[in-house]
Amino acid sequence: MGKTGYNFTFGMVLTIIMAALIVLGFFWTPYDTEAMQGSVKLNAPSLLHIFGTDQFGRDIFSRVLAGAGSTFSIAAGTILIGGGIGIIVGAVTGYFGGWLDEALMRVNDAVAAFPSVLLALVIITVWGTGKYKVMLALGIAFIPSFARIVRGEFMRCREADYVTSARLIGVSAPRILFVHILPNILPALLSALMIGFNNAVLAEAGLSYLGIGVQPPDASLGRMLSESQTYLASGPWCAVFPGLFLVLMVLGAGMLGEGILDRFGGGRS
């Protein structure tokens, strides 16, 4: 199996496993994620607590499942907002060009001039913290990157033979955009969405680590890492398992995105 097949297969398997655990966490956890037990503070992994317990006696496995669910929800919402708006902007500007392209891309470039996490920080400072505010802030910050990628793909495809033929027979512009061109750029788009998901996961974890992302009592992988740094010597498992889960989420999605792009040629025909 070549590198392309390895990336795609391993990324798919790892992503499915992580997705299954996240879905499980939405419906079931072994313990209440906020249940504190003073008698089992900082207990090492055991049959009763397979990931151990934290400084408050809370079950780490339960909190990792719940925290991964929060991280996934915010990352997915970020992609829906940023990707949804970015795809529309990129499709319209890339296909029509002209003054509309110039106007929208200048706005896009102005927003893109700020690093996405920094822009999200500014928005959160204005709107306040909270799960949905973080999702909206990151979604807005991610619009320029998606718009730029989609614009490039639509510019490449707008003079293709199948698009020219569709115009000649009177097919409407929206149908050309989203029925004729969009399916032909799906591999590149899916790869961009997977990379965007990775970036959203890391951005949410970073914001929660700083204390301005997901707020208690909701669990978050980033907040768990922040809370565990004081106990790295006495309870390293408090950081190891949330960190490992975060790494595996990002690794699976990243390898799957790269595998899709390599295997299907980025939608080029």
C-alpha cells in the first residue's frame, strides 16, 4: 500500500473510531462528569476508572468523552458557518469575477489579514465567552480561508468544456455553480473542510485552555489540559489522556483529508 492509500485508510479508520467514541459520549458516560469524590482524588488508572481521576475525584474517561463532544460540536459548528458562507462567497466570486470579485475579495483579504485565532479572540472579547459564541467567532474567522480555496477552484473550472456547454444550452448560473461545478471540486473541498476541522479543534482547545472558550460546568479537552498542568508530577494521566484524544482527533482528520486529496486528485479532470 502506497503512502496515499495508507493516509486514506489509516485516517478513515482512526476518524471512525474517534467519531464513535464522541457519539458514545453524547449518550453515555460511565460516571457523572461533574461528580466529585474526595476519596479517589488523583487515583491512577484502574478497572474502576480506566483513565484515572482528577484533582477533584472526577472520572477522567467520562470527562474526556464529554469534552471531546464539546470540542467536536464547536469545530463542526465552525465548519458549518465558515465553510457554508465561504463556499458561497468563493463560488460567486470565482465564477462571475469582475467588480463583484474585486469587492468581496478585498473584504475577504481584510478579514484574512488577522490570524483566525486572534480575530476570534477579538470577537469573543466583544461578545463574551460561551460555547455558542466561540463557535460563531471561529466560524466568522474561518470564512476567508474557505472563500479563497473555493474561489480558486471555481476560477479553474469556469472555462471548462462542461461549463461552457451548460451556458450555451441556457442552464441557470446557480445550477452551474452548485450542480455542475461543485461536484467536480468535492475532493479539494472535502480536504479543505478536514483541514479546517483540524484547525477549529486546535483553536477551540487553545481558547478553552486560556479560559475563554468552553466554560464550567461543561467539560472541554483544552480546559482539562489547563487544569492538569499543576498536577503533572502527581497525576500525569490528567493531561496525558485528554492530550492523546486531542492528538488522535487531529491526526485522523488530517490524514483523511490528505488521503482524499491525493487519492482523488483534488477534483481535477
